[in-house]
Amino acid sequence: MTRVIRGQMRAVGAHHGLAPVLDVARDPRWGRVEETFGEDPYLIAQTGVAYIRGLQGDTRQGETLQTGVVATGKHFVAHGLPEGGLNWAPVHIGERELREVYLYPFKVAIQEARLRSIMNTYHELDGIPLGAHDYLLRTVLRGELGFDGIIVSDYHAANNLVDYHHTATSYTDAAAQTVNAGVDVELPELRTYKLLKDALDQGLTQLAIIDEAVRRVLLLKAQLGLFDNPFVDSGRIPELFAEQAPILLSRKLAAQSLVLLKNDANLLPLPMTLGSVAIIGPCADDARMMQCDYHYPAHLENIFNTQTHNPDSPNALFNQPNVRMSDHLPPSVTVLQGIRETVSSQTHIA
């Protein structure tokens, strides 16, 4: 799968992927469980390694980033065990469990697949937000695990030191705390890092620290070959996106990923004639609700199609605020529509 993604991304000039998710999901209340590979650190590590090798290139076969795309392991670290299952909430965890369970997938990804990018998480651990956690990002991640790639901030994690955690007195202070902790790149926009010159002038950070971050970013660009050939072969775009092989692969992967429940009560398949069937719930007759949160329609709805946009971030639909969501959904039917097409027309469906 990621070999196909790699080819398509390189074809359009994209060289940095924000995946795979290496979070260990241990609290089912957490709303981001569906992003993860599950609750087992070993399974997550091995799946993550395969994902990274497909995206970046398999070093065992002599492949390099010259033909690859940077993979990003996220979210560092212990994102899947927030207080109360609430996203961004503090994490309370002992060091043994932190190392044996939550650090393990990152360790394997770094040492076996040479992961080139890591994204910090939002929450605080022992009262310190991960975006400014010098000990975990520098001492543990770089010093102990041997990570030598770039660290990128989760979206808005730098300015969240001001807006959410209240550990920084200003965006300039937040920029200094974040870069001092070892975060090289602010995503998705320059809200705080554009103030690094001010932070430097105020003595909140040092030029050597900024140089260190710049050096790592430039090195990664060199490894990707962007200084030798920054252009794409646009002639390959129709070929890569029109061929049937990736579509067939997607269908195969989707079918293999399904989890079937036991049919102990012999309820399925539904008989062709039923008295009545009630389809209940917010997802019953809503095609949008059948799309996951990282699907294109979700980004269209939550990021691009908004009145409270940020002009510094991508906003392709800024001048089209009334785009119809239904025009951007993939061909699909709702649960209600699917059942109506399956059972007899004599059955009452509501």
C-alpha cells in the first residue's frame, strides 16, 4: 500500500508523509482509537515498520530516500492513554510502562526502519507538554533511542503552549520552548516559529539550537534529492492515478481489513421478506457519517470550508464557502439505502 502511496506522492511533488500512527490504544473511550493499529505494542511496531519501509524505501534492499517519501511516526508519546479518554488530556503513567509499552513501537521503527520524522503529541506528561518536553524529545528520543531525523510539531502544538497549556507567556516564548526542546519544524503554519528571531534577540533561545534544527531539515532535503532535482515528472501523473492496479489494491485491502462478527443467532443474511426493520442512530441514513475523520470530505468540512479560516494555512475553498458536501463524497450508499436495496420491497423500512 505505501509503495503505491510513495509513487503517487513523489509524482505530485510531495515528499513528507504524516504517518504511520504508532500510538498504543489502551482506553476505548479515546476518540482516536480508530487511527491506531490496536493495543499490542509488538503488532503496532511490526505494522509500522512495514509501513515505513514502503513509504521511505526498504534499506535492506538498498533503497534510499532518493526515491522515497519521509514517513512520520506519531504521536510521541503515550497519546493513547489520556485522562478520562479525552484527547489532549494529561497522561498519568509510570516510567516502566511508558518505556515497555508506549516507547517500544518508536524504538523499533527507528532502529529497524530508520524512521526519518517524528511528531510530538499534544498532552502533558508530569506537568510538561510534549511539545516542550526536553527530556523525552532530546534525552530519550535522540539520546537513548538514537533518532537522528526531524521532529515536527503536531498541528498547532507550539501555540497551544499559550492557548491551551498556559506554560508560555507569549507566542515568542512558545517558539523558544518548542525549538529548545528539539522540535525542528512547526506544523501546519508559522504562527510561532516566525518569531524565532525575536526569541533569539530576547535571549530565550540560542543560535546554535536554531542552526541545529535547520541543519537537520536541510540534511533531510538533501537525502530526498531535492537539491539535485526539485522538479516532478508531470507526465507520469495521469499514468499513476488512472491505472486500475491501485484501485484494485484498495479494494483488496479494504476486504481483508473487515472484522466479521459471529452469526450465532442466525440473524444474517436478512431474509428477503420481513415485517418491518428499524434502522436507528445518527449514522443510519447519512453518507457523510460513513467517512472517517481523515477522509477528504472531513478535511473539506472541518478545515477548508470554514468561515473562521487562517489565511496562513492551505484554504483552497476560501472563496467558495457554500460548497455542497454531497458533491465530494465517494460513490456510496447509507446503511438505510443498502438494506432497502437488499430486502424485499414489501418490507417496511424505517
